[in-house]
Amino acid sequence: GAVVSQHPSWVICKSGTSVKIECRSLDFQATTMFWYRQFPKQSLMLMATSNEGSKATYEQGVEKDKFLINHASLTLSTLTVTSAHPEDSSFYICSARVTGVRNTEAFFGQGTRLTVV
Amino acid sequence: GENVEQHPSTLSVQEGDSAVIKCTYSDSASNYFPWYKQELGKRPQLIIDIRSNVGEKKDQRIAVTLNKTAKHFSLHITETQPEDSAVYFCAATPRMNTGFQKLVFGTGTRLLVSP
């Protein structure tokens, strides 16, 4: 299947700093990518839909200024957690589907475990 | 928006037994229903999916059934093995005018298969 690569796999940062997470589709183009957040032993909660060349679409309750999303190319989306606080500590995971093909598998990155101290 | 409920939250079975996980969805326009398996600290992996024009699909020990009228779908694992132990998530893709096709996940089922 297609490969989605996420970087870094884990990161520890100080409270108040910003952290950028990258999501790349390695062997296919993805006009749209999705960012999820997963707390321990909980489900994947969709945060936002990242759209190449346009603004991201955020789910209700997700702060746009807190979680900045940029989708600069057909293979790269980035999530920046700004002014991180301990409550932002979580597992962040992205996914992508092959552009133009409906109702098919979503491929996931390996996730990024963020710890804010 | 779409809401997906999943039951049970935990399921313990003996090796060789069958396991059934059930999900319901709220948006009758949803048309794609995948099931993902997630091992601890790893990415979700698709194990089977079904589209709204099909009532049942099987792949070796795994099968999924869909009842569009009742808006529920189920995952069936037969002859369970210890390596089936993981968290399983159902999901639904609501039909959207934007075409972005996001996935809405259920709450997950932790399956434990004891030898």
C-alpha cells in the first residue's frame, strides 16, 4: 500500500515553545490530508482537514491559532503546535488518501508523540 | 455531523473463539466503512472495509457486515489468535459536498485473545 511518513516520531519541548510536525505522502499525491489527535486509550479525534493550496478546515472546538496547518505541496502537510502547554501532550497522527479516488483506504503516518514539560 | 458508536469497549476471548465488534452510525449518507487495527504506539492499519452498496465482505478470518437500514456494521473475527490482540476502530465516511472524505472513528474496542 501507499506510504505516509510522519516526522518526528516523538518530541519533548518546553512549555511556551512551538513544535512542527511533518506529514509526507511518499509515493502518491494527496490533495487532502487529515490530522488526528489521540489520547491514551482513546479514539482518534479529527482535528482538521488540510487542503493543498488553501486554508485548512478545522473541526469544532479546535483552535486555529493554536494548531497551525500548512499544506504547501501535494505531498507535504505540516502541523505546528504553537505556544505548547502540558495539556497539548498527546499522540498526533496524520492520514492521507490518494487524490481523486473515492471511498478507499486512508493511510496513516506513524504518529508523533508530543510531550510538553 | 456523523457520529459513530462502537461496542464493546473491551473484549476478552479465548484463542480459537470468535469475536464480534459492533458499530452504529448516524449519517444515512455515509457510504464507506473501514475497520482499523492499532497496536500499542503504532499507526492504525486497515484490515477490511465495506462500501454502502455491499452487505457483507469476507477476507479469510475476518468479515464485515453492513445493515444500511439500521445504520450499523459489524466486524467478525473467527478462530482468534493471540496476535489479534489490539485495539480495533470502526469508521465511517460521510458523503460530503466538499469531497474531502474525512473519516469519523468509533471509540475503539480493546481485544484481548488469551492463549
